[in-house]
Amino acid sequence: TDGDIIPLMLTCRLVYKEAIDVLYTTNTFSFNDLDCLRYFKSTIPPRAFDRIWYLDISWVGTWWAHVPNTTVVRQPRYPPYDRNTWEDTWRIVSEIPQLKGLRVEIIHESDVLSEVPYSTRDERAQLERTLLAPLRNITTEEYFDVTVNWSG
């Protein structure tokens, strides 16, 4: 539970103002959907979002339509499983100024990297580079762990 601290903070603005640093810097915020993180950001004050220190993001999805210059083709995806949502999510995370720790788990609905008959290993590598590229803009002070569910 939250230790019944949230109702107290909602009853008194001064308590909220004094507790906001503790609330956002000592908790790990966990999201299992890209849109949840984006909606969360839009529902709390920017000052509060900027104080987040720890994030866990687990994403279950599929790959986007295709990777340029390869034979890997999939059906177009719609939010929150599209490429724009993916890239926007990591832009938002990269803009958290005091981020200390980030754990990312990327789970594909099926092991597409094993199932699709790739022409070359280079295509598989290109697909992974495309997927992971937005994460390169993120910096943390303590840890940054990325886990995927495919072999390679």
C-alpha cells in the first residue's frame, strides 16, 4: 500500500508541496504500456515528472511495418504499437533530468526474430538497431538495464 500517505497529501497543499520530492525521488514508477507513461506525464505537474529518479518499463508488442532495405515486412501497427509512439516514449524518458535508474523489458508477442526467414544476419541486426536506437539518447546516473526476450 501507499501507507495512506496519498489521502493526506490530497487534503493539504502544503503537505503535498513538502512531500513531492520524497514521493517522486524514492519510488520506482513502473509502466507496462507505452501510453501509460505518456498519459502519466500529462496528468502530473512538469515539476513532479522531472523529479522522477527510477523507472521500470515493460513493453509487450510487435515490430513496426518494416525495416528499410530489408525483406522484413509486417502489417502497419497503430498506437501504442507504432514506431512514432515508441520513439516519442524514449524522447520523453531521455528528457527526465534527474533519472538515476531505468529498467526496460522488451517482449515480442512471438519470437519474430526466429520465425521470419531472414535473408541475412545483417537484416536481423538492422532490425535490432532500429528498435534500440531511441534508447541511445538516454542517460542515467546509476543503472540502465535492457532485457529482450529473443536470442541473438
